[in-house]
Amino acid sequence: MQEMTKEYVLRTIQEENLWKEGEVDTFSFMMSQMWEFTLRKEEKMYEPFKYSLYGKKIGTYETWSRRYTSMEAAFLHVVNHLNENVNIKDKYRSIEEWLLESK
């Protein structure tokens, strides 16, 4: 399985215009535990949402899913560890910020 690296995210965003409805890609990302995500290009009936993200925490029964208006928004939510608490500030304001961060 593909790991969600900066190279993977950049390549996937660059190839976004080639994605067809129903196309999926699966990748993993380490938070407090490893997660496996499936990114899917949605059908037009879900507009304004263009992508859905389904995740499962490896080694548990925990799952999670949301729809997004852009591929960048889906990746951004992952790098911000799926934070939905308005009282906790996201580490990254844009996916570009995460891509440009040196490690």
C-alpha cells in the first residue's frame, strides 16, 4: 500500500484532472496509529462535493468517512489528524503549507 508522503500527495494533486468518476486510490498515514484511507472521486450527483475519503484505523474496528469539495481539502484534513474540534487549531492551514514544511 502507498504511504501518504509529500511526493505522493503532490503527484496525486497534479494528476487530479485525469481522475474519472468512481476512481479510487488507497494510501496509509500514521497518526497516533496507522490509518488506511481510500480517496474516491464522486459522481456529479454529490456536488458540490467532488471527493470522499473513507478511513479505517489499522488493528481496530474504528472507521471514518467524509466528503470534500476538493482533493486538497481531503489531504489537508488527514494531515491535520482529522481534527473537527473548532477549539483545537489545525496545525496546517493549507496543503501547500504541509508540502513546503521541511522535515
